Amino acid sequence: MFGIYSLVRYARRLHASRERARMERIFLDLPIELQRDIGWPEIRENAPTVLGQPAQCCSPAQ
């Protein structure tokens, strides 16, 4: 049974990751003016994204 739960958890994580990447692509295809109106953060040159490495933006300040 342990194997089935692990596979289900992996499938859910994969699905969530693909949905985040899809949403990011949709927002990046919008014009800059709409991105700013929505509040989408500005794209920086070396900023991590969902498509690359996960961002560490929500870690508590040290």
C-alpha cells in the first residue's frame, strides 16, 4: 500500500507543478501593461521561475 500512496502523491505534485508552469506561461504571454495591472511581478534576468528552479521567496527572514 505504501507504493500506491507514494505514486498518488507524486502524481499530484507533478500535476500541480505543470498547472503552475502553464499559468506562468499564460501570464507571460499577456502584454506588459496587463501584467502590471494584475500585479504580476516584473521579470528579472536571473529570477527563478516555476519552469526552472523553485523560488525561495516565501522563506522567513533570518
